[in-house]
Amino acid sequence: MSDAAAALPSGVATGVGSLPGTDIGEAVNVVFGELPEWPHLPELPARGLGADMIGRGAALLAGLPVQWWAFRWEIADLPGVDARRAADFLERDLDALLDVTATGPVRLTAVGPFTLAANIWRRTGGAMLADHGAVADLAASLGEGLRHFIAAAQARMPKAALSIQLDEPNLPAALAGRVNTESGLDFYRRVPVEVARDRLREVADAVGVPVVVHCCAPDVPLRLLQEAGAQAVSLDLTLLDLDDVPRVDAVGEYLDGGGRLIAGVVPALGQPHPRLDKTAADRVHALWNRLGFAPEQLPRQVSVATTCGMAGASPAYARFAMEASREAAKRLHG
């Protein structure tokens, strides 16, 4: 079995990233118990500043210190106290992996370079996204930092087959020139497709493990991500209008080219209710039937997850959603 096949299973249930709560040990045990075929290292933003998506991502940067200042993360000469807290959270997350026995696939998560660049400010003001050179520096720093992060996780789980998920909710807006400037009255210039592809490819090449890109925004650039080296894409399938032929065709082209899909079809928020697993699986089957692909190929390319992270869900619903994802994945096998 290839490294990618071992690290990127299909036809199973997995998660996306964030969960409610503040106890990382308990969260890891829940994920590894409820999603045994493809668990992930969860994120717990409820712990406070530094455990948020951007703060956690900034803690992974190598040689680019940050600080929390004027209600935002920004580049600094030295790491601020909040950045040091973020690094401490990250170390505790990794140490929680010592308490589980992992011999199969495990996915780590981190924010991607363009979402980081849209949310971390330069010393001179404005987001790093405004400067393509700054984005290149950030991508290089992130690639190096993720390599160390993955090595630290592998040391704690020597038998696990690791992959890394890059969360890029701001990527479609960056490509379309729809990321607001600091004033909120204008937008940063759009990121050219070739620049986005090259920066993402640099990160993918640096990490040394299979890369998954998660985006729960509309208009996920599937071809770009595939060309950039993503070996699986996680998206909110409930945002896809099955009557929107161009967008459905884009998903079909991606899958027809061998792409792996993590289908977000279980709501990330809500209340437990019966037969949610059937509703979720039916959504995947409806897409597959619309594309006209062979039914037996479905579980070889598609896994099931929630539509996005579950930081805002109740602990009871988060467990229920994981169980519903498991049952929906079983339904993919017919």
C-alpha cells in the first residue's frame, strides 16, 4: 500500500477540525473513539486566544514571530505573550497524542497560507495578503513549521500514517479579490491563480506527507488545489446546487481525475435527530448519480464528515454528528 493510500482512506467517516470544550485529552479520546478509521487531532478554540484558528496557525510559523495587538494578530520582532500561549496550547495538543495508540491513518490540521495571510497583519499595516512577497515568505515559513509539527506528532505516534489538512476558508475570496482591507471599504487585489497554486505547492512539497485542503466556502477551486498537490479535498457538499451544471461538472472533473473527496454532509451545528445519517448519505449518492459514475467507485474516492468544524456545537451534538458520519459512511458501501 502506498503512503498516500495508507494515510488517506476512503469510504470512512472522519472529522474536520474544531470541537467544543477545553480539555484536549478528552477531545482526543472522543475523536479516536468515535472516528477510529480516520481520526484527527482536534482544535479547541474555546480555550481562548492562541487556541483560535489564526493564533494556532501563527504558532506553527518558523522564523516569523507574531503578537496580538489592537484586536488582531500581526508580525512582530519577538513573539508576544499570546503567541507563547498559542505555542503552549500546540505542545499540549501534541502531548495528548501520547495517550492514544494509533497504527493507522491520523490527520493533523492547520490553517493554510492564504487564510493566514488574510488574517495576519504586517508591521506597516494591512494584511500580509496585500504583498505577494510577504505571502511567499509566510508560505515558506509555514511549510518549515508544519514539517516540524508533523515530525513531533510522528514521534508521539510512530506507527501512525499521518496526513496534514490545510484549512483555507479565505482562499476563494482571495482568488476573487473579495478580501476586505482594514477599513472595510475596499478589497485587496485578487491573488492570481498561478501564484496561489505555486504557494500551496511549496507548502505541500515541504511537509512530506499527503495534504488535504479543507474549504467550507462556496466556489472551492478544485482544479487549482489538485494542481497544487492536494491529494484530497474536504468541502461542504450542502453548498453545492446539484442543478448548477458548471459547478457539478467541476466536481466531476476532479473526481474523474482520481481526486479524493471528504464530503461535508452532516451539519456541524444542530440538534440530534433520527435518520440524519440517511439524509447525509443520500446527498452524496445524489451527486454521484448526477455525475453518472459507477456506484462501486463511490466508497473508493469519498469519505464523510461534518460540513465544517464543530466548535460552536454542544458536546452531545458533536458526538452525535460523529456517529451520524460513521453510519452515513457505511451507507456509501451500498
